[in-house]
Amino acid sequence: MGRERGSAMIWLTLMLCFQSSFAATFMVGDASGWGFDVNNWPKGKTFKAGDVLEFTYNRANHDVAVVDKEAYESCKIPQEAPVFETGDDLIPLKKGDNYFVCGFPGHCEGGMKIAITAT
């Protein structure tokens, strides 16, 4: 039984390494970075769970909040939402719908938000 368990652990480790080696990193907004009118940036791109979004921005002027659909649509960020503020944030995608907005006043309403579905 010990040998089977060890083999299973090795197999699982190899599968996880193999899967993570295929994760892609996407720079949100491409060369322009995370900014206004970025909401169309995901169009035409294919995302998978585990892919990483890189948000680059001037941290004095912007941030990135991870929100749910309701907050995305209303541009009202819940107090418990994770907010990133480094200016160069790497955020992995979960399977399903992922929503991101800028939490600075008026920025989300100005188009600084993206919705991404990862398979």
C-alpha cells in the first residue's frame, strides 16, 4: 500500500507541475496597462483557470478590486473584496467568471473594469 501511495503522490505532483507550466500570463490592457476603457480588452482572448492577469498601473491613481458580478455591474465594491494596490499585481484566474474593477471614485463607472470567463 505504501508503494501505491508514493506512486500516486509522484503522479499527482507531475500532473500539477505539467498543468501549471501551461498557465499563461496576460498583461491587462496590453502595453497601455490597467486604465480607462479597458473593459473591451478581454474580447477575442481565451482564458483558462490558473492563467494569471498582470495589472500594471500608477498606484497613486488606481487599484484593482476582485469583485462579484453584482459589484461589477453596480461599481459598488464590498468592504470584504480583496483590493490590490502595488501597481504591478499578478492575480490568477479561477474557473468560471472573474470580475475586476478599479476602486477609485468614478473609475469603474468610467470603464475601468473587466469581466473574464476562464474555462
